[in-house]
Amino acid sequence: MSTEARMRVQRRNRRSRGGTSPRRILWWGGLGLFCAYLLFFLVFGRMGLVAHLRLKDEAGRIEGEITKVEGEIDVLARRVDALNRDPHTIERLARERLGMVHPGETVFLFDGTGRAPDSSAATPESPPPVPGP
């Protein structure tokens, strides 16, 4: 066998052995480090899995707030519609907020405490003041 043929056989044997040459260790080590780096940033990076889950939770919370605000908008829209179309609603608000009455009506005001008035506090000469509009 010639020296050239022997060298080919030796090269083939080295390749098939799968030896642990420094070059091979360095290549697999670099590949492992790259994969670890990639995995770390896929999970913890700015747009990684953790950030995605946090954004998903925030989106759910915001959707809940949107639903709540849409409900409030519906209630207010119904109130506006009632004020524009229903004269009884306008009359009720005028009576409650502005103290308006029809001619000939008598208004009774209560203090809201549920107690009988103190007889010493009110004298017949001075009736209790009536709050005005």
C-alpha cells in the first residue's frame, strides 16, 4: 500500500471514529452556547414568552375595562334619550334638583334624621327656615 493510500485510510478512520478533537468540542460547545442564548431570549427577552404572557394578561384587563365603560356609555345614552324625549323625566329632575312645584302644590321638607323635632328648638314665632333653590 502506498503512502497516499495509507493517509486516506487514516483520514477516513479519524472521521469515522468521531474523536474528541478540540475543534469538534469547540464546535459543539459553541452550538450549545448559541442554543442556550437563543432559548434564554425566547423566554425572557423583550418580546419573549414572559413578556407575551404579561401583555396577554394586560389585554384581558383592558378588555374588561372597555366592557365596563361601554356599559356606562349605554346607561348615559339612555338617560340622554330620556331627557330628550320624555317630559316626565324632565319634570322629575326639575322637581328634585331645582325644587320646582306646580301652582297650588304644598311641599313638605323632612330633615332625614327620622327623629321628632326638639320642641325647645322651634318657637312658634320663628318657623324653621325653608331651603330655597
